[in-house]
Amino acid sequence: MAPSFFKDIRRRSKASFRTDGSADSSNGTNGSAANTQSSSTLNSTYGGNTPPTLATSSSSPNLQVLANNQPPLPPARPTISTSSSNRYSVSGMSGLGSPSQKSSIPLSPYAPRILSISDNTWVHQKVLSIYGVIADPATLALEGNLTVSRLDDGFPPTFWPVSESHFKALIFLLPGPNKLRFDFSSPKLANSNSSNPIHSSYLTIHMMPPLAAPPLQLVILLGKDSPGTFDAVPARVEKEGNGLETAIRKFRMAAYLWQAFTAEQMFRNKLGRRVFRMEEEWVTGTSNYRDRETQTMRSEAKIHIVRSSKTVAELRDPDLAQQNPNAKRSGDLFGIASEAVRDYFKPLPGQKQYVSVLLLDAHWDSQAKLITGHAALGGGGGEIQLAIFGSQALQSYPSSIEEVVPAFSDCTPTDTNYVANDCNESGSSWEAANIGIGAHLHETGHLFGCPHEESGIMLRDYVTLNRSFTVREPYSTRTKSKGGLVLPKDECAWHRLDLLRFKGHPCFALPTDPPRNNDESVHTWPVDNGNVIVTAPSGVAYLEIFPGGDGVCKYWQEFGDGNGNGPIQKQIILTEQELRSRLSDDKKKLKLKLSIKSIAGGSHEVEDFRLLASKASRVKLPNGQLAFRSSKLGLSQMDGTRPEEVVFDSAVRQTKLLTQVRVYHGFALDGIEFVYEDSTSQLFGKKDTRRGEVITGFYVRSGFWVDGIAIMTSLGRKSAVFGNASGGSGNTLIPPRGYSIAGVTGSCADWVDGFGILFTRTTIDKQKKLLTDDNTHFSMIKMLHLADLITELNGFCGVMSIFSSMRYCLGPPSAHANLWAALAFMPFGLFFDFMDGKVARWRKKSSLMGQELDSLADLVSFGISPAAAAFAIGLRTPADHFFLTFFVLCGLTRLARFNITVANVPKDATGKSKYFEGTPIPTSLSIAALMAYWVSQGWVLEDIPMGTWATGTVFEFHPVVGLFILSGCLMTSKTLHVPKP
């Protein structure tokens, strides 16, 4: 019931409420806004404080209201601080100027409140959609008009209806700050329809065009002989024409509506005010009536006019009409449009064009009841991403901002003698505008990579697109409903998954975004315990779950984006249990298909998650180690395709070095050959690898097959792309942290049509980590393998032998105990040298560090210690020193050669070399055994056999030193092959 004081108002001053549009008392209405109270409530999406409700008493303040002949006002809101805002609401101001400082005039409770955007917000679109209220719609439902004007008059004022205190408006923005004024007028309020509106608010919006993003190109496609007209009823033709200029204005305005709608949807989903941009040109403005009348030049969306190589008759062939159930070539219009667009834009390699096409020659054949020259399709590949749609509803489109509300409120029935009732959902003019603009936006969504969804634009919710721009919906012939108030909760929407795709799309990049990651790839890696690691260089954005082969996605999981929604995750772990926990009970036992998206916009499909995580993805290497198959690139669907798999020899035996990768290619990848130091190779595709350098990953260009490949190594080197460097999409195959490449897998037909990698846990990962990352006590000890510790004992024996020789030199010549000790340590060293290799092969724990340790220990035990023992026995002349040094250097050289040629020597089944090149350095123990015999006979010092030659000269030497010279020469021999025991 209305408050009692409204009755007093009616009795005391009924005439004061009369306006030109008011009804007298005989019509049963009193003109009171309170009697038209709305039962609707404000959409919670927008929040905001609700003004106090109206008072219900007839106190003196209310009587004062009666005396002023005004409707009762809610109590004034508390004063709003404007220290960081340029928005003001004032009452009683004269003129249209904006106050330069905070106003002390009381705020009007009927000043428009913008709920969808705050003051001093930065946006990146040409046309902004806003929503707001007057006062409190729950207690006072007002009708009237909203006037939106720029303080600099850079765009003419526009007028928008207010219904039940709700309003929506579109604002044309210019780059930089846009200072706006919003004025509400109503026949029920004072000063309405005067030059001095008193219910005003102010807002500043900053617009920065996203010029770093590729534009959405707008194209009108014509037949080569087309007159450039579109279907329209005679009244429309007479009023606004149906020529090319009119088509340009209408298509441009439709694109602005797409942009405003999409930007608002992104913001409501907390994904920022990001949206695509259109290429612009400097033309006579068409977005408002004043520009047309005054021929004002303005930068507006460019509409490219492209003529096809086909005639109008060819384009209108019923066999091409998509809605013709008997058409045999219903998809050909997409190919015709794609060819014409490619010839027009001539994109360079890698210069992708995103093009939305209006087929102007679409025509309603009223006799055949068929729209010819029309197809609703979107998608594409390569350099052209395309959407096409016909012009059958173009007459209903608005051509300027002033026409938006009239266009979506026009209930004129569709005259099927001249224009189509598309899908029987365009029974009136406003519904035709919905279908035309909305369905074309649907196809443009396909252009941006969106599939069909369970709701939203990518279903068929665009039949209510009008609700995003108007506050009242008229009678609908489609639903047979009379319409009514439309709040934000009733509006059409993009599905959230569509908006997540847009966020990663290059067309939606903002000037404030960090540099875009060029690698958009996503990969899956099955590992232990049924887990699957997902990696993406740009970060994992979200994944879609399709249980049981569902056609549309109903379940998904989002990950951090580094922009307030959690940190970017470049690697995640998935488990089947966790994925199934997200499904409804009736879906939990069905097969799981995944589609995983990266932040940079890449996508990876997993057809069967259980199969990927199963034993089918595991490979047992010849050395017993477990490896895993990555997901494949390429579809492996060419004729004659066959599976292939190569396990790297260097992964099984780490002492075998991979030295070359040969890639065979033409237009696509033909094969890859991996070549080792021993000249053996494995075929499944950079030359000149360096010692210690291993393959760490591949960069693969792939689509239906593998177009090209580049090799990446542990030294940071990357080869050129061999094959077609611009074909397919780029993918980086690098195993997850803690894993290394063990081989390649895939398939091959006439050329490679499937490629993946085998990967295994890095066997020396712990050792490397301890060497590089562990700064704690005893990190060196913790890093050593058991075989390395045995090698250290070999070195210990060598050093102790040297010290024993030194102690003999310091004692009496007749005390041979230290000399015996020096000679005895050497065979113990040989024992440990033999055992370290046995243990390494037994435990399958070999490393480059162990190989280096073994060589250094051998040099000490079998090179330096025999030379030191010979010195102690009596080979002490300068010439003896020279020849003993020669022996040690030969041993040093022999061990260095062994380290770099061991992979060339043929191996047995256990990985052990079949022979030595030259005599191994432990053969020096034969000389040590001879020296032990001399000691037993007392032939030391002055009694060494054969004495000295050139005695008394500078060249004096002991002839027995020749044994060391001979041993050194045999060790460095290349042709002498000594079989291994």
C-alpha cells in the first residue's frame, strides 16, 4: 500500500502532479511514482549501497514536500567523499558545465548511479555498455529518460529510457579521458524537460586503444557483378536505403555492439575489461546522426569491401545454401570467402588474419522459401581465421548509437514477401536484429576458437542479445510473451569457458599485459603411480573434462593466471581420482577426455586419461630402467603409417656419446638419425655436438603430420627448424623436471606423421643436484656412488705407495720395509680398480664423474707411484728423471684418450668394452713386480742391474729405465688392441 502522505498529496495538490502525459483522476491514476512500484530487486552482481526507504509519516518535512509540489524524496544520502573521484551528483546547477571542484550543493537522490563501472576506470573499447539505477528501484520505480553527454562535446548527447528506475546506455569513447555527464529527467520530477536539469552525476572513463593486439577485420563480401544492395522492405528502402553505404553503417554498429557486450562480459567474470579491437580508418562518422549531417571526420571501424571471383548468381546457387537440406556443397561459401579474403589481405607467413565477413548478396527467395548466398560458419586454419554470415536481417540493424534502442524495440512484423524470417525466430524487426547480430557474433566466436557450449552465445542464447542494451523487452513472436523489465541477471551472456579462451587469445591482449610467450604449447607426461604431469611454458590456464565423450564441456578446472587469480603454474600434476571427484555421480565411471589450455592460447587433447596414465605409456629400457612415453604430436593417420620407437644407446650406457643428429626433410620431416662416437647410428633427425652435451628437447612444428623439427641441447644450443618452419603449430617437447630424454617414439608413413619422446628419471639427477645445489656439510660424500667410493680406495693405495717411497728415501738404505710397502700398495690398487667397474655395472650406477675419478686414480696408482718407487730404488740421475716423467705423461695421455674414445670401442651385452686400445696403464705393475724381485735380491741403489751408462756425464742413466719408456709407448699405441679379460 502507498504511504499515507501520498493520499494527502493527492487531496491537497492533485493538479501539481499533472503533466502533458499525466492522466486525470477519472482515469483512475494519480500519477504517483509510488503506485508503479517495481517488485524487482537489483542484481547482486553490481552491489552498492541502497538508499534509505521512503518515510511513511506525515511529519513536517513531508508537508514541506507537499508545499513544494514535488514527489516525496528519500532522505538524502550521506555526503560522498570525492578526494579521489571526479564524479559528482548535484542539485540545482545551471548550464551543462561540470564543477571543477567538489560541490557543496546537496546531492540529488535522483542523480543516476552507474553500477557497472567506477569513476576513473581504464577501458580499451570504442563503445562502452553501462548499467545503473535511479534512487532505490525496490522502493521507488521511476520512468523517464537518461541523457549522456560529453563535457567537451566531442560526441553528441544520447538519450536512453529509464524504466522502473533502471537504465542501460552505450557510450562512444575517444582515446584518453572521457568526462561524461548523466542527467535524469522525468515528468514526475521538478525541472524536467528544462534547460536546467538538476538530477545529474559525473563520470570519467579513460580509454586506451589496444594497438598491440591484432585486429578483428570486418569485411563485406560481394559478388564480382553485385550491385551492392541487400534485402529490405520498401519502407526501409525509402527511409534509409539498402545500398552499400547503409550496409557499412549497420555492420559497423553491429561490430560495436559485439565489442561492448564482450567487454562487459569479461569484466563481470573478473577477467578484466579486455576485448578485441577493430582496424580503424579516418572517415565521415557514422556512429551518430550529427556526424553524418555535419560531415565530421572520425576514426571508426574500417569495413573492407571485397569482391569475390564468383558472380551473384553463383553465390546464390541453391546448392551452396546452408539451409537447403538437399544442398551438396553447403560448405563451399566458406571456401569462396576464405579465398577472396586471402587474395585481398595477402597475409605473410605467420601473419594471421582474423576476419568476420558479411555476405551482402544473401537473398531471401520467397518462392523457394530459402535464403540463398548465406551460410553461418566460423573457424579456419593457417593464416586465415574466418567467420561468415548473410545479410538477410541487415535491414533491422541499428546504423548509429541513437538507433540501438529503437532497433531492439521495433515490433514491426517481418514481411516475408521481401525479407526472411530466419529459422522462424525473426517474426518481428527487433527479433530479426537479434538473430542477425547475435548469430554472426556466434560465428565470430568460432573464429576466435570457441566451440559450442552448454549455454550462452555459443549455444543459441543470442536470441536475447537485445537485453544487454535495453531495459525493457517488447512482445516476442518467438516466445509469445509480452516482455517486460530486463535486469542484468536476465541478459544474454558468453559462457565462462569462452571468456577464458578470449583471455589467452592474441586479439584480446591489453597494452598493460606482460610480453606474450611465443611458445603456446601444452604437453602431458605420464609418470609413476598413475600421475600425469602437465607442462606449459606460458603456464597452464585451465582444463576441460569431457566424461563419456560429451559433446560440450560441463566440467572444468581453472589455474592461476598471475593477475590476482593465483600464481602462474607452468607444471601441474593430475590424478584420475582428483579429476573424477569433479564429476557428478552418474559420470564418475565414464571415460575421461581432457582438453588442456595454456595461458598463451595453446591446446592439448587427451583422448583417454586412464590409458595415458596406464602401463601402456611405460617402456622398460634394456638396462632395466623404467621410461615413459610422452603424448604424441601429429595425428598418426596417414595412409601406411606404422609405429616406430628408438631408445637412445646413450641413455642406456651413459659412457656412449651421441655426437650427431641428422635430419632428413623436404616439405615435412622425413626422418631423424642419431649418430654415436663409434659411428653406429639409430634411425627414426644438427651436427657437431660437444663433449658432455646431450639432447634435452625438441621444437616440433606439427598439425596432421610433423612439418618440421629443431633439436635443443644441454648447452643451450638450438638448431634451425628442419622441414617446413611455418607449417602446423609450434610445440616444445622438454621432459618435466627430474626427467631426461631416453628415446623417441611415434609413427611414419611417407613421412613422419607422429612424434613423441621416451623419457625416464634422470639417473644422475641426485648427483648433479648435490654438486650444484647442496651447500650443506658432507655434500661431496653424499653425492658419491658406491662404485665411486671404491675408486677412491684405488687412489688411496696409489698415494700411500708414493708416501712409502718417500719414507724409504729418508731412512737408512738397508731398511727395505717402506720400499716393500710402496710396492705392495700397487696390487691393492689394481684390485679396487677392477671392483669399481664390477659394482657400477651391478648397481647400474655409472656417471661421467665416476669415469673421471677412475682415470685420476689410475694415474696416481699405476703411473706416478711406479715412477716414485723406481726413484726410491735408485733411478735418480737427471736422465732417469726425464724418462720417468715421459712414462707418467704417456699414462696421462693414454687415460685422456680412453675417456673420449671409450664409446667407440665395441661393447658386450653388459656394456663392457671388448678390448683396450694400447696397453692399459695397470700393466705398469709388471715393472713393479720386477722391482720387487730386485729388492728381494738386494739389487737397489748402487747395485741396480746393468748399472749406469754414460757414467760421470750429464747424460748418465740406468739402462733399466728403458722398461718405463717401452711401457709408455705401448700405452699410447693406437693399433695395439689388448682383449679385456
